[in-house]
Amino acid sequence: MTDNQRLSPGDPAPEFTLPDADGNEVSLADYRGRKVVVYFYPAASTPGCTKQACDFRDSLGELNSAGLEVIGISPDKPAKLAKFRDAEKLNFPLLSDPDRTVLTAWGAFGEKTMYGKKVTGVIRSTFLVDAEGKIEVAQYNVRATGHVAKLRRDLSV
């Protein structure tokens, strides 16, 4: 899995159906006809992932007003996602991909450099999927802090 397949604007977004924090199935197809930000993060309740999730939470009104939905995906199990959602009052779906199949299909799992070492893990990534299910924006190795503000600037939201 060190051979990261990266998505680019214009590529079809890989379909998925994953359980949310409550165990309900959520599919990318559920969002067809709307634009959706899909972001991948390493682990619920860690400092960087909490900062990023809270930034999405705090920006959700403006994102929704601009016609954008938000979905967060991590390898965490639904019970951990529920605790994270409740503790941080998150107001968008968090999906569970414990076998990392979806993360891998989107190029958000594989080899990365962390503290100067090559490791295999979740690559913090954000995508904008258009209403037809195509990748409009693909950003890999994004920073947890300040990323949502940059995304809003990039998208003029």
C-alpha cells in the first residue's frame, strides 16, 4: 500500500457506503445532486483532528449556505466517532472505515512522512465532490490547523 493512487479534479469520486457514528449506513450516492466536502483524518479525539473537526463545525453554516455538505471519514469505529461527535458537538456525519478500503480508494491511506520517517497511515486529505459525483478539488497532506479557513478562501465561501 505504499503506492498511493491520487485523485485529481475531473476523476469520478470513488463510491462508498460506510456506517456513521450511530451505525447508520451513509453513501456518497446519498449526496448526488449536491456538492460535498469529504475529508479524511487519522483519529477521532486527537488534538489535530479535533481542531480540524471543530473548524468544520464552526464553518458549517457558511459552507451549507454556499451549497456544500461535509462528511468526515476516519478508521475509527462508530462508538468512538459517537463519543467524538458528542464531546465536540459536531454537526455533520462522521463515517467509519476501519478496514481503510475507502481511505485507500481515495488515496488517503498509504506511505507518508511523519517526523522525518516514512510510515504507513492516514494521509489527512480533503476533497470537494461536485453534484455529478466528480472530484472538483483534491488536497492531500493538508494541515489540521487553518485548513478549513484555507478551503473556504479557495472556494470563495
